[in-house]
Amino acid sequence: MGTWGSGNFDSDAAADHLSGITGRLVSEIEEAMAGDPVGLEPDEYDGVAVPCNVELLCLIAEQNHVGAGVPEVAVAEGWKKTFMDVWERTIDGLEPKQGYKEDRRAELIRTFDRLVALAKQEHEEQ
């Protein structure tokens, strides 16, 4: 096992641990995306959990620690398309308050675009 610094994430064991955490986030997102699209609707559990998991994945990956991984660019872009297609198709049925729809759409797009940018940084710079 290698240690390269005194930080909490500066060792092979820490990198393995971080890889496991980000791997679980990716797996949960993949599972939700592969499931029934109804589960991604804005008032369903995965409709809330997926953006949370994407945000957590971004927060971790932005630290640039060894072991923190994000999916390939095409995967991140596909997640965005799948999620936003469901969201756009179903949000009006929930009769959102004035301004919420636009604000929430912008936040969702920012979140997924952040992941896409991190995926490009990780996978296209290699």
C-alpha cells in the first residue's frame, strides 16, 4: 500500500475507498436511468435522488483526489438527456408554482452539465 502525503485521501487505501463511494453513486444513477422512466418523474424518489447523486459525484470529483471517478462523456450526456426528457414531459402535470419550473430546469441543467464537463476533463485529457 502506498502513501504519498499526510492528507486523508493521500494513500492507495483512501483511493480505493473513494473509488468505491463514487462507484456506488454511479451505479445508483445507472440503475435509475435503466429502470422505468416513471421513477425519474419529478415527484418520484429517483426524480429527486438522481440529481442529488449527480451533485455528490461532482462535489467529490472536483476535489481531484485519486480514486474519484466519473462516467464517460457519452454516458453523462445520455443521463442528462434521459432525465431531462422525463422531467420536461411530466413537470407541467404537477402544476408548479410560478418561476419554479424555470429555476428548477436551470438547476438541473447546470448539475448535469457540471458532470459532463468533469467527464470531459477526466476522459478526454488522457
